[in-house]
Amino acid sequence: MAAIVLHWAIALLILANLFVGWRMGMLKGLTEFNAFQLHKSIGITVLVLSVLRLALRLTQRPPPLPEGTKSWEGAAASTVHWIFYAMMIGLPLTGWAMVSVSLYNIPTLLWHTVPWPHISFLHELPIESRRSVEDVNERIHYVMAWGGAFLILLHVAAALKHQFINRDGVLGRMLPWPAPRPTNQ
């Protein structure tokens, strides 16, 4: 049950953060500042929850794949899930790195309450190095965000395939409420 709760909490936070991240470049002034603070708050929350989710995944075996799953489907599912972990941890880390090297030096206050530190060894770099680190992390962050959006679509499509074509109960195992058992017809 913990895996299911973390799955859906992280999923909702990521979707919200993709939306906030897309919108915040269109904003100005205090509204833009607040959107950035919200984006950072969601991102760090995703980071913390994803580390917990990864620890859970490494200590508990996932349920077996349904009977009849082709080997390539199992390999694809496993690969996508590990890429998701890399992105759920990598995206917030690249964002945190960008904030840490930003010449604006704006502190992060998570959820308007919890001060979050800069990464000290990055924050203390010379200005030119900070600009380079920011540029690299910004590119990685951007590519990972769009890649993550694509993977979410792929993940949802696979879940719907399992539910409506395969009818094998995979989606029902991850829903936060009891799902009716599918009939294999």
C-alpha cells in the first residue's frame, strides 16, 4: 500500500510541477517569484518522496508480471520504471543545482515555511563556473522534463492497454481503491 500511495502522490506532484514549470516563464513580478517558489517546493518534495519510493522498491520485490507477458514487454516496463526513478531524482537535483549557482542568489523557502539550503560546493564556485553549471543543468532539466512528459504518456498508454486490451489487472494493482477484477475474454 505504501508503494501505491507514493506512486500516486509523486505522479500528481510531477503533473502539477510540469504545469507550473511550463507556466512560470509566462509570468512576471511577484506572481513569477511565487510560481518559482512553488515549483521548487514541489520539486524537492518529489525528490524526497522518490528517494523513499526507490528505497521501498529496492527492499521489496514488485508484484510479478501477469502470465503471458512477453519478455520484451517485461524488459520495456522495467526499463521505463528505472528511467522514471532517474528522472524523479535527477530533475529535482538539476533544479536544485541551478538554484544553487544562480547569480540571483534567491533563497528557497519550501511551502513558504522550510528554508532549503543551496548546494554549498556549487554555490561557492567562481561566477564563470556557476554560469557554466547553470547552463548545463538548465539544458538537462529541460530535456528531462520533456522526456518525463513523454514517458508519462507512454506509461498511461501502457496502463490503458493492460486494462482494456490485455484485461490482465495490472492497472487495478496500482489504483488507490479496490478495482473490479478484469475478465479475460
